[in-house]
Amino acid sequence: DIEMSEKQMREIFGIEKNEIYHISAKTSEGVENLLNAVISIIPPPEKNDTGESALKALIFDSFYDTHRGVVVCIRVFEGNIQRGESIKFLGSNISDNAQEVGIFVPEMKTGEIISAGEIGYIVTGVKSVSDARVGDTVIKFENSRIREFEKNDTLPLGGYKENNPVVYANLFVSNDSKGDYHVLRSSLEKLKLNDASLEFTPFHSPFLGIGFRCGFNGILHMDVIRERLKREYNLEVNITPPSVVYRVKIAGQTSLKEIFHPSELPENVKLEFFEPMARVEIILPNQYYGNVIQIIIEKRGELLTSANPNIILCEMPLSEVITNLNDNLKSASSGYASMSYSVAEYRPASLVKLDIALNDEIYPIFSRIEANKNVIFKANELVEKLKNTIPKQWIEVKIQARVGGKILASAKISPLRKDVTAKLYGGDVTRKRKLLEKQKKGKAKMKSLGKVQVPSDIFLKII
């Protein structure tokens, strides 16, 4: 229904009717009108060609070619660049030769020169995409004014911010995969050649073995990396739930410490927590407004003023955004709601560390950082999951969720019991009592010496 779609676009986004173009990518209908509108409405780039010695180009994308190295996509603001000339990336301070230059038509077409106002590419000999980051500025290495430029703070072109990971998760090779730690490391290194925003460091888990702690730009980025590992390198990986980086200030100190996992929190000191916030924009039909507001409140969100009744603006902790917010919105709005978010600043928060103890022994792998207002609900939920997941053992397993020394939730898993009287038949009842008493003493001894056996896949089952 074209008319209904136009009406919704005008009402929700405030778009004028003459700004809406009817286009079909399948039949090419309306494409020519769109291209003519682009030419007439969007102003051309300003051409400031002041000579060969004043090259200034902005990198807006880059990728790795196995045979030619890093290829950078650039927009030339000043000067020009020819094949064979030496270039320098100001941000990484790396210099190399322009082995090939060209433009997009839309495929890559080799040329001899790219001038001011043009968009093209440069094939370099650089071996890592991280040395040619998006947003960096390219100049000529032979430029006699490089020293003068480097002192001038206005030289690097603006428009891009450096990508910093905001979501972290641990990757481990699945038992069903044919790969191992070294194969996973090699695969991540190859992915990083094409994806400079991916970060990873070795990480060891007592349950899942050796893996990597990876930093991503968001949940979508994490899913893309997992899918690429599966498709391109035939690797099935286990990914722990995504988390954010908290900051804590220890009483009596002024500096902040970054916390990637609750086990890194210092013990027996007073802590002040800071958590990253996110600014969320939700677009939805009016009839689902109440359902979505309820979700925002449950996620510790704060509503902001919005001039459009079909758009909800709010701020909430980033940790709440990455834990099923999008799924909850889809469920509450019959799939109509859509969201986008951007990371804001760190703010003080009322948070606590939730620990899990099995027979009075703390297991750091299950520790979490939770909001104080939700910690009792989360404690009961986690204890119930563990009770239904940990297999029965020869000793009784006592599960406790603690905050400091306070127990918020607990459960017990009854022990396995052998029927020691099965072979008895007839005789005096004292024989049966004697065997049962002997079993009771053995159980008591086993409880004092025994240790809870936690299967390696238990962590994956509860997430």
C-alpha cells in the first residue's frame, strides 16, 4: 500500500510528500528520477586543488586484499595523488607507496590520478587495516610542509570518531568444532585484517578452557563475527553473554579502575560504581506505546522529551540495552517497533556484585554485577537455573546467591543414595539399621572431604 506508506513516513518522520520517491530496485522504476534529484539537490564537493604538494584525503573505508595488501577508500579534499607517489597516514604515522589508484564506477577502475573532489581508492603495501583506520587523513610523504602541518592542529580532517569497543564477550571453540585454540586465534587475526574495530586478548576459563575476550562495537557486530567464523573458517564457537565495562572508584582514591569481569573487583573495600549509559530511540505505532513504556521502566530507563508521538527517546544503562531489549520490544509491539542507540557517558549507579557459592565455596565464573533494585530477582533466577542444571552427586549440593556476606537465595540438590539394604532378606531388623548407620557415617565423611563436581558445559547451559 504505497499511499499508506507515504502517510506513515510523513507522520512519523516529518517528510514532505515531494521528498518521497517511488523506486523499484527490481524493475529500475524511478531510479533515473532519484539520480537527477541527487544531482540537483545535493551540492557538489568543494574543489580546492592548490597543487600537488597539498594533498589532503579522508579515509572512509578500508579492506584487506590477500595479494595487494590494504586498500583504502578515500575522498580527496585538496591536491591530488598519482600512482607511485609516497603517502603517509597521519593517525598511525605509517608511510608507503600508492601502488595503484583509481575510482569506483561502481566497481574499482584503475586510473593514473585522483584529484580534489573525487572519491577513489589507493592500493598500499600496508599489511594491517588497523594502520589505515577509517577517519584518518592521507597526505604525501614528500610534502615539504609536513613538519609545518604536523604542528598545525587543524590538519587532520574531521568527520569520524575512532571506534572503541562497547560490548565484550568471551569466545571459546565448541566441542562440536574441529578447530582448537590456535585455529581460533589464526581466524580472529585474519578477520582483524578486514575489521580494525575487532579487539581480542587471550582468556582462560576453568570451565570452558582457553579462549579470547573480544571487544565489539555492538551486538550486531558480535553476531557478524560469529557468523563469519562459521562460514569462512568452519568454526563453531561458544560465546558468553555480552557484557559492558564498568568503572569503580575505591574509597580514598581518585582514579577509576575498569572492570571487565566481576572477579576483577577488589574485596573488602568500599566501592563506587559507574556504568555506561545509552541514548535509545524507539520508533513504534501509537497503540503499543504503553507496552513499550513498561519495558523501559523495567530496564531502568528514563524518558526524554520527544516532539514526535511515534518516537520514544530515553536513556538507560548499556547493560540493559544489550540484554534482550530488542527482542522484548518486538514481542511487545507485534514486531513493529524498531530501535537504535548510541553510547553516552558513564554515570554513578547503585550496583552490587552477586556471587554464587556451592557448598560454601565461591565460584567466580558465575559472579555478576547487578542493579541493587533487581538483585533479589536475579539471585533467585540464577539459583533456580543452577539447581535444575547441576547433576546430582554423592554429596548434598548447597547453592547460595550472596551479596557480600548476605544470602539472598538458596537451594539444595539432594545426594544420590545407594540402596544398601537391597540384598538383605529376612533376618533381624538390626542388620538393616547397622548398614544404614554405616552409610550415614560414610555420607558425613564424604561431605566433609568431597568437592562439588561442576561439568564443563554447565556455564553454557545456564546462559
